[in-house]
Amino acid sequence: MEQTTQNVISIPRIGDKAPSFTAVTTQGEINFPGDYKGNWVILFSHPADFTPVCTSEFMTFAKMEKQFNEANCKLVGLSVDGLYSHIAWLRTIKEKIEYKGMKNVEVNFPLIEDITMNVAKTYGMIQPNEDSTKAVRAVFFIDPKGIIRTIIYYPLSLGRNFDELYRVLIALQTADEFNIATPADWRPGDDVIVPPAGSCGTAKDRMDGKEDMKCYDWFFCTRPISKDNVMKRVLKKK
Ligand code: BEZ
């Protein structure tokens, strides 16, 4: 919720409960984040319908939706356009746009209409020095308990990297499942970080009796987690 106290605007931050709202979307009304309890959800904004960067992003996200769903994650888009604009834009994408081998792309996840900008403002998606009438490209990762776990912002001119968004989702889920942290550029199968004393418990506490930890110094310990193990425990795949 946006709160203005002595000109200080409060916007949601990592660790906060995701502000709740109801909204009209291309898939009917939603009650956010209540309808998504038990699922991860990525709430993301785009500046405007019928614009090229946003079109390339929607096609990419739609193509990857199944992959996100298989990681127990739902997608929800938002812009400050109205419902009929959203519907017309998504129909045009399906009927006319062919891009990077993608065509006939149907967007099946909900796209919120936010002509009042209430939701966009509440979530800090309107960043007036970038544009006061359009949302920036914000991405909120919200966990199954409705807690904001990661926020990424991109400016209007920069299309997002959707492989990175998927990597972030899997890294967050892996950190939760194994009680570890993930190092720079981590991907499933890479060694993970056993948090040192003073961060999230001692490395020793985190070992759960495992003998495969490698410590380079007291503050930097790693251990392997196989890609198979991530697939099995995080993605629930054999
Ligand atoms: C685009 O998606 O292409 C776009 C939208 C707003 C400003 C600039 C680019």
C-alpha cells in the first residue's frame, strides 16, 4: 500500500507482505495475492500495450509459461492500459506478430487493467523520473506465503532477460529447500554456498551431517547439490 507521511512514499520491499488488491484482468477478476496462496507468483508490469519491446516480452513469457508453471509459479502482468486495449493487443500478437520463430502466441496468464494506476503506484511501478504516466518494467517474485522475495526493475527501453527471471525463481526455491545461498551466476548443478556465521546460521549448522562441504576460509564454504537433486526436490521431477 502506498503511504504518504511527510512526503515519504513507502513502497513494498523484499521481505514485506505483498500488498493486496482486487483487479479486473484479461482472465477475469483476481484477488491478489490471496488467489495465489500456495503458489509462487511473478507480478510484472510493462509500460504500454501495442509497443514493440513489451510485445517481444509478452511473446517470450507466454512461450515460457509452462516452464514457470511447472516450477509452481504463476504469471500476472499489469499495465496502466484498459481491458479492451489489453484484449486487442493480445489478439494482435496472436494473429499478426511473428518474432524469433514464435508465432500464433496466445497469452493465457492474466493481464491486469490498471487505468487508475492504483496498483502500479502501490507497488512502486510508477517511477516519475523515468515516466510519470507509464509503469516501468518491474518484476516482483512473491512466495507461496505472499512474501515479496525479489524485486527487479528495468527501464522502459530495456527488455527483460526471461532466462534470468527463471534462474532467479529456481535459485530462490533452491535456497528455501536446502537452506543454502546461491553464488554469482548459479545454475542448478553448480555448488551452493553454506552461509557463514553471522549471516543465516553457521556453516556447521547448515551441514545436516553432510561431509562434502569445502571451506576456503571461515566465511566462504560451498557444497555440491546435483542438478538431479534440484530437479527432484525443487521441480519435483524424477
Ligand atoms: C516498448 O515496449 O517498446 C516501449 C514502451 C514504452 C517506452 C519505450 C518502449
